[in-house]
Amino acid sequence: MAGIEKSPNLIQTVADLEFPGGPIPIDSPFYIDRSPAEARACAEIGKPGSLIRIKAPRKMGKSSLMLRIINAAVDRGYRTVQVDFQQADEAVFATLDKFLRWLCVNVARQLKLEPNLDEFWDEDMGSKVSCSLYFENYLLEQIDSPLVLVLNEVNRVFERAKIAQEFLPLLRFWYEQARQSETWEKLRIVVIHSTEIYIALSLNQSPFNVGLPIKLSQFTTEQVEDLARRHGLNWSDSYPIEQLMQMVGGHPYLVHLALYHLAILQENRLSVGEHESGEELGRAELEQLLKTAPTQSGIYSDYLRNQSIAIQQNPELAAAFQQVLDVKNSIHLEPLMAYQLDSMGLVKLEGNNCSLSCELYRLYFQEQNLCEDSFSAVGWEELQQENERLLALVNVDELTQIGNRRHFDSCLRAEWKHNARDGSPISLILCDIDYFKIYNDTYGHQAGDSCLRSVAQAIRRSLDRPADVAARYGGEEFAVILPQTDAAGAVLVAEHIRAKIKALNIVFDPESVDCLPNSVVTISLGIASVVPGPDNDAATLVLAADEALYDSKRHGRDRLTMSTLLNFRFAAVN
């Protein structure tokens, strides 16, 4: 490929490929530098009291950029804290006081400080003043270097109007305080959110317009060529890249997913003795991939279904998008509709007009009948069944094929209410794969993904009752919800899971690390059990299980620990 310097990170074997979807690791050869945005962001955190806003549709690379900003901060000798609001239970958003206390405890623990909240919290002064004093007189005073506070998935805060209208001005206040206080100069804030939230809130601009805005653009042709080469796809001319970008534009996730599948398919064809050249095979596979791309059997089916669900929930937006689909060039739309379609990544804004961002959307959505006002009885039934199926897919973790964090949160809320009505206990097990980062670094990300899948399925198979729920809690953490189960029953399930994971015999014996306690992959578990009532909530249950998990890891791993706080057991019957 002419015009691109050969990347030093070129991958030679398919074993080194990474499945796209999550944040791209710092050491990954598949990360494409997002400069100038990336360079601006990494430079900005060096400025006292700075604030950076990163906003983009989902799967545009926000989390990957976040990792680079954190890494740049660490290289400067700064302390870093990452708060992901997806990790917050619904109960955390019940009141502003509860929300801010959760935030403060989260930051303190990541800084390895005792929270000591009660020493700074004063009901008479209010939650916001207490929170500010806690940061100024405790957290920032306890550290000698600047602190980069990364607030991820802030869109969850936007959804709670009462919390947002108090918390966002508080962030603005901290930012402004840095102009006159050396203590507040230490704090550098990074705010990250998905722009899809603008649709649900009927917004025509960001709810938070403070600091340096960072907009992630799509890949250029040169960047796509570079990424293709890193996947071992060495086409002699630019035509295949042009075909791919004509279909998906430069959308980072869509491009990366296509190249990943092409690399896998090409390697599989070559491994079974195909006599065509690698380039000829790659072109053939690309043609087939693009042919099925906008269909239910294509590699983008899950992504497109999620977009379809989102847009059909807003009839006015669906009608506006249909207008874009119906024209070949650009069209003028009402500003709010154009802004919201752009926030989903479906259109490109060109002055006062907008056009479709890529051909994939036209081919897929032209079959959707977005503005159809009447359906037959059979049609409505089929639509309802399809929606139920799509909603189920939204709750499945793409990699492990068990429930995702959204599914976990939803099930925990539902089971908490159900068990509260019945007066029966509910137990929670949190599991963490021991030394997973070392495993991932030693054997590669593909082996890491395989390990995650095996562990997830083993946990799922360990559950006997239909009501029991297994979900990927985040990263290498998993969660198990056990309704109507006391501590004794939960311990039995946890021990069964621990033994089952160990019996997988996933080899883990890195030469570079001495004194690992096992030569196979193991997990640590934390357990909490409680009868839901007015004196507790689901967030407390999660916190108790998390504390127990921490104790398991602190005391040697490959073990389970019952919470000392929440450990309800049925009374023994004589």
C-alpha cells in the first residue's frame, strides 16, 4: 500500500488478534493514534486545574482514548482515579447526598486512603459543600502530586435530572476554583459521555459545556490502511480499503470488526491448504463480508439491531431519519433532529444539511419501514417477538455470552424487590479471576478472551435454578445473584464454582513470574447475604460482597470469604 510507512506493530500470527468491542489496551498493536485530539488531551492534563470533555457515540473509541490519557498522567507522575458511573447501582442515584458520598468513597479508596467521610460531612452545610471540603481539605491535601479524576459514562448522571442539575454545577465550581486556589490546581478532571443520551433527553447541545471539548473523528483512509496491515492484510492496491470504507466509512469499531474477521477468515483458508494467494483470499472474503454486512447474518447484526431499537423508540426521529434515507445526497432537517441523528453517528452534518454517514445504514434501514403506521395483527405479533429478542440481546455480554452489567443491575433490582415482599434472603457472589492481568500479558489477548469465555460458561453451568443469574460484572469480574438463598446455601454454590473453575485446568505458569500459588487459572470469591428491608439496600449488598472479595484476594486468593457485615443464615431447626 503506497503512502503509509510500515507499522512497527505489524502482527504476524492470528493468535495475536484481539476481538474488538472493549477498550484497546495500552500495549495493543491494534490501537490507532487519534491525534490531534489525543495529543491535545494528553497535553491538557498537564495544565493546572484543567478539565477535558470527551463526547462521542458509543464504540467510537472514548474508552481507549481514556486509557491513553490515564497512561500519560501516570508517565508524568500524577495520581489517577477512574470513576465509572456504570458501576453505580440504581440506589446510588436515590439522593444527591448518597451519590456524592459514593463518589467520595470511591475516590478515597482508589487513592488508598481511609474514607473518613463523617469527619467532613455536615448536614447543615449540605452535600455539595461537604463534598467540596472533603476534596479540598482531605483528598487533595493527602497527595503531593496532581490528581487526574476520570469520570466515565457521565451520561448516566445526565439521565437523573435532579442529580445532574446539582452535580454538573459542582464540577464547574471545582474547575473555576482552580483559577484561584493552589490546592484545586492539583485536580484535573476528564468527563466522558456517550452522545446517544441527547435523544432520550431531547437535547440540542451537551448538558455540560465546560473545559476543553474533544471530538473523536472517524478514521482516515491512511489509518484504515495501517490497521489492515497490522491485521496481516497486505493488499497491493487501495481498492479493498475503498470498498470497505464505502460501506462503513471510517467508523473505528465497524472498521476494526471487519478487519478482525477478514484476518481470521484468511488465516483459516490458508491453514486448510487453499492454493490461492493470501491477497486473493482476502479480497474474496471481503466481498462476501460486505455482501452480508447489512443483513441479520452479517457481522454487524448486533450493532445494527441496537441502533434500530434506539431510533424506533422515537417516532419523530425515525421519520426524520427516513427522509435522509430517501435522498442520495444531503438534506436539510430541523436542527434538533439533525443534532440527535449526528449524536447517534447515523448522519454527517454539513453546514445546515446532513447526509448518511455510511452506506451500511442505508442498506440496513431501507428494509426497516421506519415510518410504517399500520401493521397487520400478525405483523404486530412478529414485531413484539422481535423486540423481545432484541432486548434480550442488549442484555448479553458479547464476548462471554452470559448476562452483561445491564442485565445484572436489572435482575438485582427486580430480585431485591421480590425478596423484600416475600421476606426471604438474597445472596450475591462476586468473583474475580486471580492474576488475570499477568495471564493476559503472558499469553496474549486472544488467550485472555478465551479464558474469560471458559470461566463465564463454567460459572453459568454451576447454577442449577432458573432464577439464579450469572453475569459479567466488568473486566475479569463476574457476579452471581442467588434469590431465596441464605449464606450457607451461597457458600455451597461459591465453593462449587471455585472448584469448577480450577477443574478447567487452564494452564497458567508464566516463567517471568515467580511464586504464583497455582499453575492453573483460579478465582477468588466474596459472598454477602441479607433479607431486604427498610434498613438496607442493594448497593449495600454489592459493597459487602465486594469487601469480602477484597479479603479473599488479600489473604492469598483461590478462596471464598463471607461478608462479616451481611451473612444472614436461617436458624437451625432442632
